Amino acid sequence: MSAQDHPGGIGHLRCSDGDRELVADVLGRAFSEGRITFEEHDERLNHTYAARTFAELDAITTDLVAPSEAPTPAPLSAHVPERRFSGTPATGTVLHNSTTVMTTLNPGAPLHIPQETSLMVILGTLKLDLVNATFAAETVHINISNLMGDVRIRVPEGIRVVNSISNIMGDYKAKNVPVGPASVTVELHGTMVMGQVTVLGPGGRPGKYERFVR
């Protein structure tokens, strides 16, 4: 049964990062088994991360899996990740205070964000993925000292970002950041000198959001 034929017609509904990863896993297995070529795998993977609906995802693997084996879409309630606060054990990698000099720091995901964190970036790149992150409090403070560096932060629905970074010849951008109800507020503090901080939320150009911090 395809996404279009599913009871309730979920084919038109928006898919999540988790749904895309399920399809990416299917493509990886198909490539390792020799059922698709390297070029086909690369092309389908690009389509996977650009997909917005279940119908688009379904079309990518229809010739690779039987209907009963197709990835099961996550429940709609899971499309907005649950936010966890103090009192809940940390899951994933804890974002510790750190310094990045002329290199790239990408802690990966999922992350656990303490209530207070200090990060320094000097001529380097920092990539923070807050999709599926857990948080130590409803309001967390991330202090960023950025000297000619590039800081990229990806946020899902349910996150509010407040920018209080002092900017000296730098560039702060917030694109497609959710404006609706928020269960977590991330406050950005610190100083930026000739650097860049970009916060990207869901929406916008297909594929860019999924690859933003990879």
C-alpha cells in the first residue's frame, strides 16, 4: 500500500527528517546489495532529502521494496519533536563548553543542551543541529564568541531563537525560523567580530534545510 493509498490519504502530508532517514536506509541497503548503481543511489538520495511529502518519498523506493516492507511513516504527533526539560535524563551528546580554531566542530545529533553553554569559534565552523535535541530548561543560553568564523544552527518547529549577540562587522541571519508557539527558547549571547551566524528553520528551498549542518 503506497502513501497515496493509505487510509486517510497521507500522501499529501509533510514528512519529517526521521521519515527521510528511513528511506535513506532503504537506499543504502539497495546499493550495498547491488540493486542500484552509485549514480542511482546518489540521485535518489538527493530526491529523498528534497522530498516534502510522503507521496514524494514513496515514489523513490517503489521499485526497491514490497508494499509490506515499505518504511512506516512516523505518527503525525511525532513530526514536531518532543521537548524535554530538567528532570529528564540527558539523551544524545551533551553540548559542552568548547573552542574551535581553524577547524569544524559538528557535535552531531541528537544533542542535549545544558542551561548555560559557552562556545568559541576562531576562523572555524560550528554546526549545531537542534532537531530532536533535548534541553535542560525551557530557556537555555548559548554564549558564542565568534572571530571570523561561521556558525550554523538548525532549529525545528517548537523552538524560539532570541538573538542578543553583539555584532562588530559581522552578519546574523535568521531564515524560516518558526514564529508559532514555542516550548523552548534558545537565547544567543556573546560577541561576533567579522563572522557569521545563521539560524535556519524548516521550509524554504527543498533540501537545504536537511543538509544545512551536515
